[in-house]
Amino acid sequence: MLPAVTVSVQRADPAVVDDVLRWQSLPETTVTLTRGVAGTTATWTGQVTVPADGGELRLLVVEEERLFADDAVTGQEAVTSRVVYAATVPV
């Protein structure tokens, strides 16, 4: 299974001074990017709408590896994911 890459818009809460904890993902801004594969090269593309109402913003890019695992309740095989890469980009 190929990984999934998502992008979310986050806004800094000016009331929180901690640089790590002050970021909150904005509702309805998460986009799953479209994957393209050419030979051994994979690329992801998509469009993200950044709100125009101001504040300090950034993009959170997350790559998740998808894998098969046993469901804890039913014991049947299920697809799960884990984060393998995350980065932020100032807007």
C-alpha cells in the first residue's frame, strides 16, 4: 500500500505562549493529496484553501504509512496507519 499525504491549515492561538502547543488545525481545511507515480518517483498534488481572515498561519503536511493489522475488537484484518513524516510550512 502506498502512503497517504494530507495537508491541514493551522492557526496560532495568540493566548498560548508555547510555540508547540499554540497551533490548532482549522476545521474543514484538511485535504488528502492526489498521488502520482512515474516509474520509481511518486509525487503528491492538491489545493488547500487558506482563510483570508488573518492570524498567524501554517500548513501541516503529514505522511501516513498504511498497513494491515489485526483489529483489537474483532480480531479480523483491518487497515491502520501510522505517521512516518510531518512538517510545517509557514504561510
